[in-house]
Amino acid sequence: MNRLHTLLASALLLALAAPLAAAPPSDGPAKKLYCWNEGGRKVCGDALPAHAVDSARTEISARSGLPTGQVERALTAEERVLAEQAARAARSAAMAEEARKRRDHAMAESYATEQELRDSFQERIILLDETVKASQLGIDGRRQTLLSLLRRAGEAELGTKPVGKTLADNIRHQHEELMHQQDMLKQQLAERSVADDDLAAALERYHAMKARRPNQG
């Protein structure tokens, strides 16, 4: 009986070992071939040279001959900067859109009627109008002052007298201030124009938000 058990155990070990013996030995990681463009022609090899590391290439299985992957070329320093700028712009746009959605939600919650929304914008519009009027008055006054100084300088030259340094400096200063105030007025007028557009856009969004909430007024 003991001999029979020994024979059976030996046969079982041989049966388990047979599949392992039949399995082909592992040859490590699958080998790859690489194909890339070099000087306008396609080059392939089983190793990637250092000068081609940043090139676009196709990776091919050495066993099957089928493509296994595609690697794009490395970006240049300028392209990386542009890509980073584009990514930042996309993030900023997404954040701005999210902020707009929050503002729209808050607007629909804050104003029970359209008139309340109009009144809120009207306060801003009135302030802008007053700022524009003040700037226009300041420009008119600065222009009159500059004209007076220029007349004095012209009279001095007609009288064959030199224009004094103090007068010349004052003329230059008044002219620079006039240019500065005119630039500010242009910006204020642009903001005033945008305020009307902002009100129209806010009313459109307000109506859209209220339409999605028919039970809330």
C-alpha cells in the first residue's frame, strides 16, 4: 500500500510539472521598434538615439509588428509658454463662467422684481453720468487755462520778448494734465456705454433665471 501511495504521488508531481516545463521561457519585457522622421525620411530601429528622443515617433511591437503607441514630439520652450498661457486662459475663463453663474443665482435671489434690478443699475449709471460731467467741466477749465497761458506766450513773442521758463513749464504742465483728463474722460464714457450693455445683459439673465423658477415670482 505504501508503494502504491508513492507511485501515485510521483505521477501527480509529474503531471503538475509537465505544463511548467512546456511553457516557453520568459524573455523579459516585450521588445519595441521605433519609427521617426529624420531629415524628411522615415527611420526605424530597435533603439531610440539621443537626438530622436524629442521627436514624434511610432512605437511598434517587435513580436507582432503592430503599432502599440504614438508619442508626439516634445514642445519647444516657446510652445510650452504658449501652452501654459492657453491653459491659464482656459482656467480663468472657467472661473469667470462659474462666477457669472453665481452672480446670476444671487441676482435672481436678491431682486424680487425687474424694477428693483433696474433701480440697482440706475444708481451706478447716475454715478457714472456725474463723473463724466465733472470730467468735462474739468477739461473745459483746463483748456481755458492753457489758452490763456498760450496767449501770454504769444504776446511775449510778438513783443520780441523771450518766453520765461516759469511760463513755459506751466504751459507744458497744463497741456499734460489736459491730455490726462481727456484720456480719463474717454475711459469714463466707455464705462458709461458698457453700463447700458450690462443692464440689458442683466435683465436678459434675470428673465431667464426667473423663467426657470416659475413658483418664485
